[in-house]
Amino acid sequence: MFYAYPRLVNDSAVVAAPPTDRVLDLFQGVRLTPTQRRIAHSLVQHAASAAFLSAAEVAELAKVSQPSVTRFAMALGYDGYPALRRRLREIITAGYAGSDAAPVDNEMQRAIRAEADNLHRLAAQLADRETVTAAGTLLAGSRPLVVLGLRAAAPLAGYFAYFAAKVHPDVRVLDSGGSLLTDRLEQARTAGASAMLAIVLPRYPREALEALAEARAAGMSVVVITDSAVSPAAEHADLVLPAAVGSQLVFDLHTAPMAMAMVLLQAVCDAAPADVQRRLEEFERSAARRQLFVG
């Protein structure tokens, strides 16, 4: 837990809360692997004592190897863990200088606030609707509509496809890699697919990038939802819809990419409103006949 209020140090003196926000600032803007995020999480959780632990002790605390701690320190721009430990001691010492420090957000609160910021940036980005409208038109006209999402992006691809199937006659989800991925992509192209939506998120699966290249080589238009306009996936896309990924916790938060996916689906619906309305009405009649829902 984070110490947002005064606590005992060495069971003797009551002092101000450690400045966990300043410890968290050490990691801002740095792309960390899941293992490195575990280390960061442990350092923030144990901010009062971590600055006085050895690399081996930090490794034991985070349940990682000692070399992982060294690589973590170097990923933050330090020569090694001793240099990072000195910086942590400076932060902690400064935090104990007074006893009137105001409570600060814990790591969970900060992660959610960062996600809110991502959504605010996405909303500002959508003031210009030209790209998302063009993407919706491309996808609406593809028969079948191919939706690609591998590894971390697979649930988002499935989420988009679940709703897209209510307004599009043929949606095909490609959510697993291997040799069958190319087979299924070729089958969709042979069936008439002219466009593909790909959701490609860090750490950017190699198979996903290869599938994008193959789709374009086959003559398909590629729309990509990814975390940045300069992500590796952007190189293989006709249209890029960036939506930032949250990296405050051990694993990424995908709130903004999911919101972008639903905005894109709205654009697909707007591209063919009459067909969409007809299909939705057909679904509602079918759902009522089969008593699918209780409310």
C-alpha cells in the first residue's frame, strides 16, 4: 500500500508520508516491460525502505532476478542500481523534511487519473473527424470485414467484432497467430475482403505487423488502432487511429483504445445508416422471439 498519511519509521518517530508521487515521477514517460513494472510497483509500495535495500533485496521483494533490477535501473537512465538507490534516498530524505505534507494519490488513483487524461486527449483529437469517418467508410464497405487483434489486443478485437456483427453481415476475427493466421487472411481476401481493422498494442507482436504487411500486399486497405501515430504498426497502415495506452500499473490499461474502437464502430454505422437500421431491427425481432434478454 501507499503511505498517504503519517506512519512509524523504525517504530520510534512519526513523520510525514513518503513522497510516493516523486518516486512515481521517476518512471513517467519510460516504456517498461511487465517485469520492470513489478520492480517499479514494489519500489513505490515500499518507498520508505526500498531506498536502503540492496539490488538483491529489491529483487527478492519484487520476485524477480537481480539482473532484472540492474536492467531496470539502466532503463531509467542510471548507470546501475546504486545510482538509482542514491536518487531514491534523496527523494525519501526530502520527503521527511517536514511533517505537514498533504496526502498524495496512491498508485491506483494515479493510474486512473492518467487514463482520464488519455480519454481527454482522445476527445480533443476527435474534434477532427475526417480520419475516423474515412476509416468507417472503408470498413463498412468490406465484405467480409476482417478484424485483427493478437495477444493483448485480442480481447479488444473480439469486443469490436461482437458489436460490429450486429450491423455488418460478415465479420471475421483473427485473434491467434501461427501459420493459420495467413491462411485465414488469404481466405478472407479471396472471399472479397477489401479492408481490415487491426488493433496493435504494445509490445507490438511481430506476427501482427507481418499480417498488416501481408494484407496491404494483397491489396487490402488497413485501418490501425494503436497507441501512437509513430508506433511500428503505423508503417503498414493506410489510416492510423492513435489512442494512448496507460502504463502506470504492472500491465497496460487499454481504456482509450477501447473507446476509439467504439467510436470507429459508430463511424461504420454512420457510413451505411439504412442498412444498419435494418439489421438492428432484425436482431431485435430475433432477440425478442428467442427471449435472449431479461431486461
